[in-house]
Amino acid sequence: MGSTELIVILAIVVLVFGASSIPKLARSIGQARREFDKALKDDDKDLIDGNGEK
């Protein structure tokens, strides 16, 4: 994706959500990503330890 496309997408996001809600949206996306990554890591650890149910 080029920089022009990213700028257009960012402008659309600002118009849809409003400038004041962008930090809250980014924070919730980051938190969801951290939880997802942690769940993947825990699942891999269970499989390696032999505690996973398969």
C-alpha cells in the first residue's frame, strides 16, 4: 500500500469515528492484539508442555 492510500484511509477513519475517539479506538485495538498474542503464546506453551488437549 502506498502512502497516498494510507492517508486516504486515515482521513476516512477520522471522519467516521471523529478525532477525539481515535485514541480510544487505538487503545482498544492494541489491548485486543496483546490479549490475542498472549492467548497464542499460552496455547503454544500448553502444546509444548503436553498439557494441551488434542
